[in-house]
Amino acid sequence: MATDNTQSNKRIRLRIPKDYHQEPVISRLVSDYGLVVNIQAAILGATAVGDGWFDLDLQGTESQIENGLNYLRGLELEIWDDSRVGNW
């Protein structure tokens, strides 16, 4: 059983709608929730007219990761974890 300080990893795919392109969504995962965020892949149009997609590896305690995911859910962003998508 993991303790509060045990580091975990969680891979997610995140859709960022064009309305959020100017918002520091990923930066807040780092600054507000203490996560280490590694961008594994990303698609974001140069003109920022469409949605962006990010494959992220989140590193932190289970609590930090869950709090960060709750933040993203609160923004009503689409999130897939690696159990739903497989090994992308």
C-alpha cells in the first residue's frame, strides 16, 4: 500500500479545447498541484483554431495526481488514461 510520499506515475491523454489555448492548464498542474509533467506527445495547430491534444506523464504522490486530475475534470476537459487508450 502506497504511503502519502510514495511517488507514482499516471499517463493521460488530454484534449484542450481552443477556448483554453491561452490558459496555463499544464503549468497549473506543476505550480498548484506539485506535479512533474512530461509531455510525451502533443498536437496543437499553429493558428490555434482547433483543439489541442497532449499525451502527458504525470509524476507525484497519488494525492497530488488525484488533485491534479480533479482540477482538469473541474475544467470539464476530456481525459483518457492509459487503461482506456492502451499503450499509445
